Amino acid sequence: MTRAMKDSGIEWIGEIPKDWGYVPLKAYYEFEKGKNAALYTQEYIGENEGPYPVYSGQTQDEGIMGRVNSYDYDIKKCLFTTTVGAKVMTPKILTGRFCLSQNCLIMKQIQQVYDNFIYYLLIPLFDYYKSLIPTYMQPSLRIEDLKSYRFYLPSIPEQQKIADFLDEKCSHIDSVLEKVRASIDEYKQLKQSAITQAVTKGIRPNRPMKDSGIEWIGEIPQDWEIRKIKSLGQYRNGLTYAPEDMCEESNGTLVLRSSNVKQGKISYDDNIYVSTTIPKQLYVRKGDILVCSRNGSRELIGKNAIIKDNIVASFGAFMMIYRCDTPEYVYYILNSHVFNYYLGSFLTSTINQLTGKNFGNMSVVYCPNKTEQTEIASYLDDKCSKIDKLITKKEQLIAELETYKKSLIYEYVTGKKEVK
């Protein structure tokens, strides 16, 4: 028997089952930001390590920026969401003892409802409201916004039935996603190993070698050198701007950020523009290497890409530009295990920044022969391109699975499909 439907009157929902009720989110939840949110800096966490997670506005590492030796909350179950930035409105379910840092909040139940159902409902609801935010604005979610949200709810038994069904289906999809992401990590490790071999040992066979003087690097070609990065080029940090400086593309200048560096290339699908005055030295040039020098996520620090286009753009304060004579070759040095080793030597739970001093003082294996530099860069371009194609296929599969997962959730939390 076909279920009776009605027009919801809400754009993102469309038709809804006739027996579902129209309710405000605030009737079921109270909203709370962290009790001591400003306290939980990287430095504080490093000095007070313990078992209790500190959740923040980041979405890496399950939203956990670290763990401390005390807790602010001890809750059987509540909903959580990020509130600021590119990953704004990312919901999850929290349980037990934890703390909240900044750029996030929790939703505590005040009237009976099935939390897992609301969690799934928030995914399409948040996606819709995020789509309404102009690209030139800093995305954010206020408590006032949450209080204004309304949607349709089925009965408690049906909420549970839908949520239990989605738990099972999404768990299976997540398991597949985990395996695909693991295979991507393996390809990335293979790629970095190939780069490291080429930039520390060379690609010419049967050549005389010498001790590098650095134990973990071992031997290097006889005519190569150990050089500090600062001796090979110039570097500088980027532009500081205020949120109110952000504007539409037609009225401003592009500012490159970490989100513009994807898989070792410059991407222009997540841009911001500012209308502030930009000093001449903070404009990028073709051939510059854009480096992420500061980020809430430690694993993003150091990621880099060559700017291969003639563009009018600056770069943000959390980024660094490195300018040298042979960027195609030096780029691979900055994507080798050698560079990662130095990053790991000074990035800690309390230090989450690649300073100019630390960057410039890194010692790297350097081939002084420009012809051989070109040979190495060309060899790695070809080898890495083949690996990147394999990674791209895996990433496309991830995108398809995530789209399917969101579609599945939407169909059931809006009653388009019924759990039999």
C-alpha cells in the first residue's frame, strides 16, 4: 500500500508522510558551547595530557584536537556540531566524558526524541543551509540559527526503526570507505618513497657515492651536497586579513589557502577573495611553491604545490611562499621523506606551525647539476602522474560512495522511502 504524502512546504524536504509532525529543533534540544572552550589550546593540551578527548571545530581525527587529564562533561548521549569554517555543520554523536574547545557546540535532549534519527536528519538539513551561505562569507552556525530550524518528525518507534536501518547501511558503506582510504594511503606512501629515492640517490645508475654525514639518509651521489633550504631560495609568510575583508570575486583579489593545495597541485574550487590593500611582495608569481605553514590539523602542515599559472593572487597568513630557480626539482625535495622527517622533529602537541626559521634551517640533499635536476623532475613527473591517476580513481569512488550515503539518508529521514 502506497504511503499517503503531503507537501512539506520546505524546499529541501519536498513531500513528507501525512502523519509526520512539523516541529522546531529547539523543542527537543538545548544548545551549549564549551564551558571552558578558550582554555583548550594546543599548549594547554600538551601540558595536561590525559584520557579525556577535547572536541573542536576540526574534523580530522574524529574532531579530537587532543586529550587531557580532566573533563567538563559526562553525558550519556548528546549531539555535537562544528560551528565555524569550511567544515561547519559537521554533526556527530558524543557519549561519556569529554571537553569542548572552540568552534563547536553540543545539543542536549530536553524532550523525548531518538538522537540517532536527529543526527541523520541534521546531515541534509545542514547541507541545505550551508548551500545558502555566499562563497565570500566565512561559514558559521549560531545558536540562534539552530533555534530557528524546523522539520518533520515521525513517531518515536519509526524514528528508531529508520535510525537503526541507517546505522546498519551506513556502517557497511563506512567500512568500504575505510578500505578505499587505506589503499589511497598506500599509494601515497609508494609515491613518497619513489620521490625520496630519486632526490637522495639520483636516477643515474652505477655512480660513485659518499657518506652524507646524516645517519638516516645514508649515502648520496659523490657530487651532490647537503644544503639548507634557505640557501636555495627565498621564503615569506602571507597576508593577514579580517573576516570583513572577504568579498565576492568581482570585487576582490584571490587569496590562496591550504584548501587550494590538493594532491600536490593548485586547485581553484574553494576560493576566497578579499578587498583589502595587498603589499606588492605578497602577490604570488608563476613558479612559486605554496606551502601550508600553519593549520589546526597537523598532517596538513607542509603540504605544498607549484603555482603553474600566471594568476593575480595573494596567499593567506597560514601559508608560505618559497621562491627558487628550479621549483620543479625543489618541489620534489619538499615532498620527500626528508622534508617529512624535519616536520616531525619540531611539530608537537604544543607546536603546530612551520616557522620561517625552522623551514629555512632544514638540511636537504641537493643535486647542483641543473641538467640532472631536470632529469629527476621529469622522471618523477611521469612516475607520480601514474600513481596520481590510481589515487584519483579511488577518490572518485569515495565521492560516489559518500554521495550515495547522503542520498540514502535523505530518502529515509524525509519519508520518501519506508523501512519495511
